[in-house]
Amino acid sequence: MNITIQNAQAAAVCRTHGAELLSYKNAEGKEYLWQKDPAYWPKTSPVLFPYVGAVPETVTIHGKAYGIPRHGFVKDMEFSVKEQGTDYVVLTVAPDDFTRSVYPYDFRFSVTFRLNGPSLEVTYGVSNLGSEEMPFLVGGHPAFFCPMEEGERFTDYMLRFEDEDVPDLHLKYPMFDNDAILYEGLKHRTVRLIHQQTEKGISFDFPGFESVAFWTPIRKDAPFLCIEPWCAGTMDQVENTNLLEKKYVQFLSAGKHRDYEFSFRPC
């Protein structure tokens, strides 16, 4: 089921399957999110939990192997609508027989989409309903059109960071030939995907996450870029599927809840 939220400055569409964000348009009706095309990538904004990254075989947790899928399993689950208003919606999901077979923890996971002026605020909520500490990774994967206007090219765009010592990253497809590019240790959790001349584009804030990755499919010259806030491992840890050894693995005590937030807006 698709759900639309809107205010005077923007509108967004998500769906209950995977709590995936499908569309974000400004007041003029301009679309900023990649619209699925299997020729490049058949998704728009999958939610990553309780694992982030490839899984060659299994994921190890406390010495036991589990068949957690690539990027976790909530992206493939049907969420329920917990609460809904004109400009927001809260979606939730709980364990089922499959998740218990690959992830031995009792959890509740929620996704909140809320429009605040032109900004879309996204909150992932993690609750540990079990009796033992729960380890997990969590991340977002929204894809934005790049270029954003007709007549422009991918290489006309750059990533600009708020940290003064972090240089602009001028986009070129070959820089993604070895998979995603990860930034960690940023003092300011804001990045802008903007045209090098007009400086128009998207401003993306990720205060609730430890790192941010950028990705576009390898050697496809795809017209989009994913901005991925992560609490996960680093790129040199991809082959290591021991969950507890991931650099930014999260631990949540029994009975506790934690939110992870990011937002974006046109700029």
C-alpha cells in the first residue's frame, strides 16, 4: 500500500512494503528521488536493518552463523501503519518466523516520515523487546536523481561537506568502480549534492548516524546517486561478516529504544 503525506511546500510517497520511500516532490511538483528502473537499479530507498552490506554466506553473531540477507530483512517485510496524519506517517514491523530464524532477537522497528516545511525528516526507531543486549547495524539508502535537470550530466555535480578540511568531491563514474565511497569521522553531519555552477540540489543531514556512504551502480553510468547514512562497518570490513566486529555496530540494552534520524531538502 502506498501512502502520501504533504504540506504546502512538499509531498512524499512511501509504501508499507519495506517502509520504502518512493517519491519526494517540491511545491512545484519536481521529483528528486530516483524512480525505479531495473536497467540500473530496481529500488528507490531501501531500509537497512539489522545488517548493512553484502553477505557472501552467513553473518556470525556470538559465534553462531545466521542467514541474514544482504542489507538485512526489514526492506522485504510488510509494515503496519501505527499512526498517520496529513504530513506524517509512522510504520512499524515486528519479528516473524523467518526473522527469528536468522536474527535471534525480539525487536520492534519503526520508520517515521514527517514533512517539516520543505524538509522530509526520516526516523528509524529500534526497540529491544527481549531480555538480552541486542547488536545490530542500521542504515538508509535513498537514491537521488543526478543529474537533476535536463541537459545536465552526472559529472556536473559535486558533494560539498560542512567540514572545512574535507574537500568537495567532484563526481565521476570511475570513482565508484570499487563500490561505495564511505566518509566517517565528520564533525558536521551535513552534505550537499549540488550542481557545480548553480549550487542547486539537495542538502542532506544525518545527525543520528556515524558515517555516510555514496553509491551508484558500477559501470552503468546511472543517472542517480545514493546518499547512505550508516551505523555499520567500513568498506575494508565488507568481507568480515562477524556482526560484533563491525566498527560502528550498535548495542541496545533489554527494554531500551533508540532513534536514528536523517533528513533532506532542496537547496
